[in-house]
Amino acid sequence: MRDELQALLKAHTWDLVDLPPGKSVTGGKFVCKIKTHANGEVEGYKARLVVLGSNKEYGVDYEEAFPLVA
């Protein structure tokens, strides 16, 4: 997860800004996976930061489609 977060920061994936009045923050979480070869040997580890898209509000952003993976 540290490597993934460092890569996102290095690529300037986002900017920190002030939250507009009356708005709330959309949550997120890391999804982790262990990649293995066919014989079961560990090939590597994968971590992705994803946004929880279930917080959309009807009439505001419900019809919008956003990429939910950073």
C-alpha cells in the first residue's frame, strides 16, 4: 500500500482542496490482492485505492459516471 500511495503522490493524481460548504467527503479504501502463479507460488502483491461510489445523491451526481479507482 505504501508503494501504491507513493506512486499516486508522485504522479500528482489529486490536489488537496477545501471542501465546499454543505458537501461531504466520499469514502475510500484499499483493496489488496495476492497474485500467485498457477503452482500457488506468490508472484506479487497488488493494492489499489478505490472510492466508495455508493454515496451518490439522486438529482446531484447520480447520473454521473466517474472513474472510481485512483
